[in-house]
Amino acid sequence: MSRKCEICGKGQVSGNSVSHSNRHSKRKWNANIQTVRINDEGRIRRANVCTRCIRSGKVTRAI
């Protein structure tokens, strides 16, 4: 599954994990991507969508 929202394009972000002694190592923050059934112009399909788009109503979920 792709770690990218099909609606807004939100995806994985990288940065540094910083320890108490200030040592840096690379880490990743993954977007909260869910596979949901959506109603896309009258037809039902599965899509990888972030939870922000689901909550804000940018997609209509199929029942």
C-alpha cells in the first residue's frame, strides 16, 4: 500500500530523532493512511485516504 493520500497527497516525512544526549539519527513520520471504500462519481472503489480527509468530509464513504 502506498503511504500517500490519494486526495490531498499527504505522505511520509523524514527528519531526525534526537536523543537526550543530542545525538541525531534519521527517522520517518508516516501519515495515518486508511484504505476505505469511497463513492467516486457514482461508483464505489477503494482508496488510500488520510484520516484528516475522512474527518473533514473531502471523501464520501460508501456504505
